[in-house]
Amino acid sequence: HEAVNQAAAVGVPDGTTGTAVVTYVVLEPGYEETDDLRAGLSETVGAEHGKPFRPREVLFVDAFPKTQSGKIIRRAIEATYTGEDLGDMSSIENPGALAEIENAR
């Protein structure tokens, strides 16, 4: 989607399906966080990858926690969402991004 700069999808526990998809999105400059955009992104994923992959939630953040080599630390995103222990975060390049995930909107 042209509004998306980066995205990270994580699986989270779901009482109905077992696991649900939650997607975190960093927008391209000039795009605003709106409910219409959120719904459009979810529908696009569902149309392109199938209904089981449609995100239960689309959350907006300004940055992702990354390793020093630039890889998104998805386990930290998932653990933050579920409230689990983050474990060893010594390789994180930008620790402030964890607060972004906690305060996702």
C-alpha cells in the first residue's frame, strides 16, 4: 500500500481462532492515521492473502525496535503486545521504539 513505509505483523493469542494477526505500521510522510486507512489496510491484506490473514488490529507507530543490523525485533513487538517478558534486549539499536509499541494507536 502506498501509505505504508514499514509494517510488522505478529501472531497473538485469540480465543476464537487460536492465533490472530496484529499489524503495526509506520506510515510514509504525508499520510495521516485514520480509521479509514486502518480499515483499508486490513481489507487489502485480507483480499491479497486471504481472510485468515486479515489483521485483527492495525496499529500505527513512528518506529520499530530494531537490531544494530536494522532487523525488526518482532519477538519484542509480540511480547509487548501480550505483556510477556521481553527477554534479552541487549541487541536493540533504539530502545525508545519499545515505548512506541506500548503506545501504539
